[in-house]
Amino acid sequence: MKLTIEPKPTIEPTERVASRGSDACLAATTLVLSLGALWFSGDMSIMASVFPRTIAALVAVFSVALLLRSLLMRPTRPRPEPGSVARRLGLIAVLLVWSLALKWLGFLASSLLSAVCLIMLSHYHAWTPKRIAGYALVLLLIIGLFYGLFAILLNVPLPVGLLWRAL
């Protein structure tokens, strides 16, 4: 029996860059947004305000923690890998169009269309009938879950859409 020793694979450490400025900027921005969400949720009913207030309070707490970390420590992060700028801008565009389409198309139609756009924008692999069916099923379940959670359970009035009211 011959004993061989195999060399361990070497893992090169990724280059790290300072993240103090970006962390502080992100923390300040999300803190302001969470405080705004807390302020604007004051006009909602008690049940309707539970979700936004809970999320806004959690975001505020974590924003303060990130802000303190960025001011008291020297945080670093791995250097970002290059990616598709067009896909990143597409993500922002789809989310912006979705938020604007809510008024005209309503929650269900605009959410379904934007989810399909996001999947097409972020999908890298080949499209197969099985994959398309799986994505369609998961999309319908997620949108149905959010609709049931907000409209039925929490009694949050979701936009119906001006287009559907006219029909």
C-alpha cells in the first residue's frame, strides 16, 4: 500500500476595499427612509400599520447599528466582481415602472408583469418548458401569498387600478 499526500488547494484571498463611506451612506439613507415610513404609517389603520411599522422599526435599528459600525470600526468588504450594468439598471427600471404602474394596472397585474420582467432580466440558464412552468407556479404563489397577506389578513387596501375600474 502506497501512501500519497495530496497538496491542499490554495485559496487566494480576495482583495478587500474600505467600506466606511458606503456603509455610512447606506445607513443614513435607510434610517431616513425608515423614519419616513414610520411617519407616513401614522395615517393607516391599526392593522394596516402593523407590517410597515414593524419593518421600519427593524430597518431603523439595523441602520443605526450599521452607522455605528461604520463610524467606530474600519469595515472592509470584498472587491465587487464586475457584473452587467445593463441588468442592474434594468432592475431599477422595472421596480420604478412597477411602482408607477400600480395606480393604473393595480397590484395583481403590475406585480405579475414586473415579476415576469425581473425573471427574464435575471435568468441566465436555458429556458425549458419545465423551468417556465415552475417559475410561473412560484410567481403565482408568491403574488397570491402577498395579496392574501395584505388585502385579506392585514386589511391593507391594495390598488385595484384605474384601468380595471373603467371596464
